[in-house]
Amino acid sequence: MTITDTIESEPMLMNKTANEFEEIVGGITAPQGFRASGVYCGIRKIKKDIALIVSDVPANVAAVFTQNKVVAAPVVVDKELLKRGSGTCSAIVVNSGNANACTGEQGMKDAWAMVSATAAALQLPEEEVLISSTGVIGQYLPMENVVSGIAQLPALLSTEGSNDAAVAIMTTDTYVKEVAVEFEIGGKPLRIGGIAKGSGMIAPNMATMLAFLTTDAYMAQPLLQKTFGILVDRTFNRISVDGDTSTNDMASLLANGMSGAPAIKEGTQEYVRFANALEFVLVKLAKMIVRDGEGATKLVEVIVNGAKTEAEAVRAAQSVANSNLVKTAIHGEDANWGRIICAVGYSGIDFVPENVQLSLNGLPILEKNYGIVIDEVKVKEAFANENITITINLNQGSESATFWTCDLSKEYVHINASYRS
């Protein structure tokens, strides 16, 4: 059985109840053997701006990166480090306030200097270190400050350091994004934790959104990479705030095996359980990012049912989620359903428009053969909610997909018109 067969044979968490897994405190340091820290080093004007995540033993690593043609120096360096290494990682250092993107040869030197400084501070081989940056594009890192910050981080490492790290990676985020769960496999407790940042330039296409996850489960690196890649595609790659894919997008997962539980193997119920727990965490973080979209006031879930293929369902949902006209209508609480079906129409999929049904928060809007059944008063009330669900039934197959987005407000323009100042 392939990894895809294993995952797709079991409905994933986006289709299950929210209490499927028990959330616990601790974020990225909740799993055994992980510590984190975050400090202010002078990249930003005020807040913490550099973070460190460490595994007490080398952890198997999975990572996915932006597919933007313009790639930041840290992404280039990380890919080279992963190529050189043995599939394990012991430390990740992350700075905010400066993306180190479009910085040429100097930017590459600075990225490697971050690796070297971190490896030296922790007495690790360079191949055991990954780096990440987020912030303004086209500016050089203040390396004296960065190196000073890296030197401070090891002494501050703590099993309670998740929040400090989560704060240090934020840019325009308005709140910290961290989550952790505990679940059992074979009577052994396992944990998965994570932190993320992102509220603008959000339309990940991974194979300025960053996410870092940890687990004390053990899984062989090739299977970990495959599993993580598939689940990122079903979560982080299905969110959109503004349709922009950053130069620095990165998501990684460290699995150190320190729970003592047996290795999780493909094709087993233990594997399905772990995959479901990991998706639960990824969905939670993805929704936090969208809810914190720059200037956003509403979290919008776009569900497409009845598609011929999952790929077509994804394309249709993404088209609606990326539509500025749909997003502005939602912000204005205007039930302009024509913009929704229009966005499906230009998504590029083949469907019969007369067969489409639309609903908003469970309220029917459009039936087959363009049967308009909208109750303007009830729909207006539904639009006043912070959580909006748009359901689109194409009525031509059995496949479905979900995308998450947010409304588009005047505040988004204000934030991005003054981002560098």
C-alpha cells in the first residue's frame, strides 16, 4: 500500500469532529526532547526577532519550501544542507523583520553565517542546522545583531520556550500561533506540536508563511517526508489571504522518537492515527494564519463537493478563495452569490453551471437550473458571523476539497501600503 493509499483510505481530520484529538499546552516544545527560545537582537524595532528550536537528539526531518522562482537565501541554503546531511536535524534558527531575499551574494554569505554561528553555539555539525528568515525583501541582515542574538539563544532554551519562539517569528501577525496535541498509539502517549507565522503574502505553493512542527514519534525519514508533503498540500497549500506566494515560505517537521513508542510504519492503523493527528495540527495552524489575515474580520471556509476529481474540486475552491470580489463582498456582508459562481466559472474546470447548488452557513442560496432561493434577511444575518462557510455542490462526481481564506478589508491596504515604514 502506498502512502497515498494509506492516507486516502481513511477520511482526514478536516472531515472529522474538532475534538478528535486532545489539545494540550506547550506548542512546539510539548513533545519530549524539544526546547526553544526567543530574544530581541535588534533586527526589529522593539519585539523579539530571533528564535531557536532544538531537539536533544538528532531528529528525522521533513521540509517543504516555496515554489516561487524568486527564492530567499535561507531557502537555498536549507536545500543544500538537506542534500548534504543524513536526513536529520537538531536545530532551527529563525529571524523575523528581514527576509534576506533578493540580496545576492552578500545574502548567501549571511545565510551561511547564520548556519555557522548556530552550529558553533550549539556545538553541532552545520548539516544538523536549518535556518529561516521572514520580513522585508531586498534588505541586508544586520549580521552583527543576528550573530549576537544567536549567541544568546542557547542559554535561554527551555521546555517552556515555545511562546517566546512563536513571538520571535511574527511579523504583521496580531497574535501567537501555536498548538499541540497528545494521543496514544499502542498504549504509548505521543505528542505533536507546532508554531507558525503568517498573515500577509499568504497563498502557499510549497512543495512569508513559516511553520515549524515537532513530534516525539519515530518515523523513517523518507516516509516522514512523503507524509508531511501530502498533508501540507491538503492544509497550508489550501489557504489564501491575498493570493501572494512568498519568497520564504517554509514548513518543517522534526521527529526525534523520544517517546519510546515503536516506529510508525506505512500501511498500519498506527500510521493512519499519526497522519490524522498531524493533519489536525496542520489544519489548526492553517486556520490561525487565515483568521489573522492582514485586516481580516472573517474566517471563510470554501467547500466544493460533487466534483469529478479532487484536483478539480481544489481548483474551484481556490478560485473562489482567491477572488477579491468574493472577499470584498464578504467583508461588506453583501450576499452577492453571483461572484461565487463566476469564480467557479473561470477556475478552468469542466462543469455544467445549471447543476450547481450554493449555500452559505447551511442556508440555501442557489438550486439547480438557477433556482434562486436566497432568503436575504437570513443570509445577511449569517454574513454577520466571524466564521463563514461557502458550500458549492457541482453535482457531477463524488470528490470534494476545502480551502480557507478571509475577507479583504480597507485595513489590508493600509497595512501593506506602509509595510516598510
